[in-house]
Amino acid sequence: MKTFFKLLLINILLLASCKEEKKESPKTTITESVEHKEESFTTNKPSENTTIASKEHYICYNSDDIKDLKIWIKFNNNKATDVKYKRQKTSIALTYLKEEFIKGGAHPTIIKYYNEIIDDKLNGQYILTHSGIWDYVKYIRVKDHKEFKFTIDHNSNNYSDKPCF
């Protein structure tokens, strides 16, 4: 009987020691080098909407704080490639950094990080969050770390092959 309890105790200890620890995604700050290679941050999580992800499309956003501030973001194969502000002449290219996939709730949350490079210098960082039918953007400007927040404009023709402005 003592042998049975010893084996039971050993098995419990082994099971407890083999339990996988929760690992957090690495945090990327805006001051990190922009020379990271895309493949070092890419995750292999499937896209929530693969029919839209495989083609070029646009999503339109309204500023949460500034009434007339609007942007669109162009996506190709489920990665943001460009951002354009209303009344701006040209779009700005975005450089993909990494992706986080968070399970839970009614829908998984996908967070993607992009750098904005202007004249070979880091100008800002875009953090795009998608969950269900909601899309959010947080832009952090490098020079003063000021944040601008945007929410999808559900009244625009989102996921179309034409920008909203």
C-alpha cells in the first residue's frame, strides 16, 4: 500500500512539473529597431475571414477624438500596406512587425503592429486590433509619443476594392 501512495505522489509531482506555463507575447515598443525581419514575428494563426483576407481591400476609420479626422488602411493578403489621411495627397507605406492572437470572449482578438517609415526614419507605429465586426487603430507618433485612436466606420463601404475617399 505504501508503494501505491509513493507512485501516486510521484505521478502527481510529475504531472504538476510538466504543466505548460503561460507565455506572453514579446512586447514591442515604438523605440525598437525597425530592422526586424518579418518572419521572426509572423504567427501561423488562421485569419478569421479568409475570403476577404486573400484580396486587396480597404477599411475606413473615424477618429475617436477629432471629429473630421478620417483614415483608410489598405490591406493585401490580410496585411496592412498603406494608410492615408483624409485631405492628404498620398498614402504612407506601412511595414509589418508582428501579430498577436488572443483567444477568448465571443471572438478572438487579432492585434497587428506596423511601423510608419518616412524618409528612412521611424515616424510612428500603428497598432491594428480586430475582433468580430470591430476594428480599431492606435497610432503613436514618435516625436512626442502622442496617441491617436480610430474606430471602424461601419457606414463606409469597408472591405471593398476602393478606398472611402
